[in-house]
Amino acid sequence: MKVLVVYYSMYGHILQMAQAALEGVKEAAGVEPVLRRVREFEDIERDIPNHEHALAVWNRQKDIPVCTLDDLQAADGYLFGTPTRYGNMTAQMKRLFDSTVKLWLEGAFEGKPAGVFTSTASTHGGQETTSLSMMPPLLHLGMIIVGVPYSVPGMLHTEGRGGTPYGASTVAGARNELQPAPEDLAIARALGRRVAEVTRKLRG
Ligand SMILES: Cc1cc2nc3c(=O)[nH]c(=O)nc-3n(C[C@H](O)[C@H](O)[C@H](O)COP(=O)(O)O)c2cc1C
């Protein structure tokens, strides 16, 4: 039984959150964790060497395999992670969702659990809207949405950081200068574990 963590990250925050979610998946016995990145647009990939920070992050993740339709089909559960772009998911992640028509027609995702995670530059920059805007496509595909309950430590807080019931999240800073708080990574890990445990119950 496979749980797939699929993410897109330009400046590394969602990469860290994806790695935390993957650790959570590993905590669930009998589940194989799989990490994939979302394919980059060709024009952006060509431009990355001109941006020091983005290049450093690119070099950290370029060997992580790009997510294919076969990867999506083979998985029993999913975690999807994307930075916020104008309160929504990235176009790169949306392109992946929009490429699933053949699998949608086959009902390949029906009954499979999925959780989401995101990051924003600012505290109120759209963590909830991005997580919620990822859910309609996942529901159209027949997936069962898994959120983060308030029993997860660190969820009930008033600091400027992440952690929402709709999905894990973090704050990157206006110049991407912040790092995910330990609590944000712990919530991503808890979500990964929860998706894996639900996957095992539903698909085992
Ligand atoms: C085109 C564009 C739109 C963005 N829109 C938002 C936004 O609506 N709200 C926000 O807080 N941050 C916004 N950001 C900042 C990104 O969310 C931030 O760089 C990202 O969360 C960092 O994730 P990463 O390190 O994984 O790439 C935007 C960035 C870009 C390039």
C-alpha cells in the first residue's frame, strides 16, 4: 500500500513540509512512503540559474523524481503540497490535477484519502484559501479529504505561523527568509501519519 507525497516548491518551504509529511507516513506500519515533485514549467526551469536562492533549492530537489500519472494511479493515499499563489495553488500543481482526465474517467482515485499542505509569505496571505481551493478537484476525483484535528499538538495557537484544520501550513516571510516553525513541521508530520493510517483502514 503506497502513500504518495506530491509537492511543488520554489524556495524550499514546501519541500521541508513535504519531507515532514513523508516522515509521518513512515510512522504508519505497513505503508510504503513515496515522494515526488511536481514538474516545473520549462521557462521557469530555464530561468532558475539566474536566481541564487531558487537555484540552491533546485539543486536540493532536482533528483527527486517528477510525479507521473503512473505514480498517481499506483498510490492508495495522497498528500499534496503547494505554495500559495494569489490565494490559490500554483499553476504547476493545477497542471498536474488537470492532467488526470484519463484516470478520472477510470475512477482511479475514488475512495482514496488525501490531505493538503501549503505556505504563504504572510500570516494572512491565504493558507486556508489555498488548502480549500485544492479540495474541489480532489473531491471531483472521488478522494476522501483528511484534515488536521485540534487534538494534534500545536493546532490551538495565536502566533503568526501555520497549522489549520484544512491542512498543514507555514509562513515563509515576504522574502522567503523564514523557516517552517518546528510546530508547523510537526503538524505536517501528524497529517502525513493521519493520511497513512486512514489509507490503511480504507484500503488495507
Ligand atoms: C506569483 C506569486 C504569488 C504569490 N501569492 C501569494 C499570496 O497570495 N499570499 C502570500 O502570502 N504569499 C504569496 N506568494 C509568496 C509564496 O506563497 C511564497 O514564496 C511560498 O509560500 C514559498 O514556498 P516555497 O518556499 O515552497 O516556494 C506569492 C508568490 C508568487 C511568486
